[in-house]
Amino acid sequence: MPLEPVIGLEVHAQIDTRTKLFCGCSTENFGAEPNTTVCPVCMGHPGTLPVCNAVAIEKAIRAALAVGCSVAEHSHFDRKHYFYPDLPSGFQISQYDFPLATHGSVAYDLVDDSGRIAGERICRIHRLHVENDAGKLMHPSTGSGQAGTTLCDFNRAGTPLMEIVTEPDLRSAAEAVAFAQELRRILLAVGASTVDMFKGEMRFDASISLREAGAAKLNPRSEIKNLNSFKALERALQYEERRLRALWEETGGPLKGNITVGWIDDREETKLLREKEDAQDYRYFPEPDIPPLHCPAKMIDDIRHILPVLPRVAREKYRTLGLDEAQTFQLMDDAPLRTIFDAVYAKTGDPRRTSGIVLTQLLGYLKAASKGSAEGPSADAVLALVAAIDGGTISANAGKEVLEAMVQTGKSAADIIAEKGLTQISDVSTIEALVRKAIDANADAVAKFKAGKTAALGAIVGWMMKESKGQADPKLVHEILQRHLSSDIP
């Protein structure tokens, strides 16, 4: 009987707030000096009292509604006890018996190697709850003078997290990654999290087990902890599936009990951490220092009504504009780029032209400069460039040069146009003089055109554009040149 993998995820996403979950310390601490954005509350000092961050709860509700969950009007926090160096209080404030939200689902697309949609899948969401993050452990390398030691940075301790727990509905590493990517798009779209993977704002624990295909029973699972990228998620699940299959062949059955493993990224293998860990090991009990959460129905409905268009609906809009799947996913995965695309399309009403400006030119210049879209021109800056082209200030070709310079320098279109002297020549008398000069200088091409070879017109136009350093209005050049040549045809 063939075996099938059964996979479920626990997704930890940092909630986008300015301060931590239970104190006023800043969450803007990535790259900060270790242990500089901490206070007695997030360090777990005795006698301190936490105060819940209302913005964190509101944004967690946004996320819950966006993934179709039912939000509880009443929930509460619990203490989850475990001892680890990065947990200063000896317990995490989480939610156990009464989470913020339950019973949702996310529809996502599987994409094949050619970039085409291979099918739709649905993954059910078991629960979404709020908790505070732990600190971070650092292991200095050999030669640092601190090799063999472990250092604790508590800047991250107390940062608000939402944990989104799926049902075991995923059947491959590819499905797990596709679901996780769609979930990231949703959280980004509703403003619940900035989900910056580089900063560790989205991390995964993945559980995998095997069973005979078609069976309903769930076998003991292997839980892979702290995966911090889609690549790590995919490779860890692929490795663990191969390992569990080999174990099944060797023993004739599944694992004897649940295990927890860690992913060793540089060796691309898992390592056993512990066995048979259950909820009772964490000694949960209600958090005595934080009142129960009360989220009135009106509050939940008000949040529901301000949710933006979700990625799945937005993708369909882009498909109707003629964008292919790769372009559509590019926009959905890049919020600043999507904002620029939407703004340019709203102004031009031309999806093909918009795609050329944003997805070909701008994206190409950004990649060449090794910049992300957030580091490039804003939507307003690109709109100013489009207005300069449409208003005849510069030509479309000059617009490409200006856009590239905008990416490289951060300057405005107007400043670059002035500095480079790219203002388009649209004066009729000036173009008339240039046409007469072109006719005199291109006698052979003029003769061919008069002989009926209309393609020769391109050579004359090219000469004029070169002579004017690309500043002559191409439309006006064609119009006046054709009038002059046609009037002389015998």
C-alpha cells in the first residue's frame, strides 16, 4: 500500500505594532545593540505587571477574519511554562483553552514549473491565538573570542506574535510552501504583519507523519521546529519525509511516538531534540495578571468592514488585465510594487503600457541596482514621470532613461529631466527646420521613399532623433516629415 505524508503547520507571524505586547518597549529593534530595547516587564522581573497592547489584538483580529476564522468575543491568556535561556520569565504568555479565533480556511493555488496554476487546494485553520515572542540566542563563531559560548539578546522578547495553527490538510512540501506563501500575502494585504522573512517576522513549525494512502487515522508525528524561510520549510519537510519512509520500510510501521526535531540548515538534515512532549508538560494555567479579552461583536464587524481586497480576489483582477501568473504573483508578493502598478494603471487605463513601465522597466532597473521596490521611486514619483511623458515634456524613450536615473539616484523626474536636458522639442518651426535638414542630409533614403519604399522613412526619422539627441517629438517628426516628402512625390 503506498504511503502519503500528512502535514500541518504552526505559523508564527510578528504582529505589526510599534510597541511590544505587554509593555511600551519598541519593536523596531532589528539590528539594534543587544539588550537595548528591554524593560523590567519584558525581562520578566518580579513585581512587574503587563498591560495588553490593544493594537496587537485589533491586527490579530484582522488576520483571523482574513483567513475565515470565527473570532471569539471572550478569550483569555495563559501561562505556558518551559525553561530555556531566551525566555527570561520562565513562561510564555500565550492562549490555550480559549484562543482569539478558530475554524477558518485558506484557499491557495499550486503552481507548476512553467508558472501555470496546477490546481486549487484548501487548508483549514484550526486556531489563531496571540502570544509574546522569546529572545534570541546567538552562538559566536570560532575566532570571535567567544567561541563555545551562547549569548542571549532579549530585544525580541515580548514582541507580539500571532500563531496560526492549521489542520493536517497538507500532503506535500510543495503544498506546505504554497499555503505558507498565500498566508504571507494575506497577512501583508490586511496590514496585520509586515512578514519580513529576512528579519524573522514569519517562522514555521512543521509536523509530518506518514500513513497508508486513503487511511483516516493519524499516526505519531515528527515536529520540525523554527524554520525561518520557505526554502527551509520545503527542504526540511522533504528530508523528514524521506527519513520517515526509510524508517517505515525498516520497522514496518510509523513512529512509535511523537518526536521533536531541529533543522540543521547547513547540513540539510534534522536532529532529534526531544520525545513524547504533550501539552501537560507546559503546565498551562490562566494568566493571573491580565484580564480576559472582550471583543464585542460590533468591534469585530467594524474590523471586518475595513478589510481590503484579499490577494485571491486581487489576482483575478490582474489576470483579467492580461498579466500572466508570474507577473500576478510578483505583484501579490511585493506590496510597494503593487501600489505603483495600481496607481499607474488608474492613470493610464492601459494594462499593457502599465506592465511595461512597472514590471519590465522599473523592476528591471531595481534588480540591476540590487534594490527592493520599497527602496525605489514611490507611486507618486512614477506618476509624475508618466505625466511628463503624456504631457509631451519628454519622449517615451527619454522616460526610460529618467526612470533608470530615478532608481539609481532617488531624484525626482523633474530634476533629472532638467539636469540631463531631456525636455522634448515640440516647437513646430524647430521641427520644420530639422525636417528640411534631414531631407538634405539623407538624399538616398528620400529617393527610396519617393520610389515607394516606405520603410526608408525610418532611416530619416532615426537621423532626426540622433541629430536632436532624442529630444524631438517623434509624433510631430513623423507628421511633418511625411507632409514634406508626400508633397514632393511626383
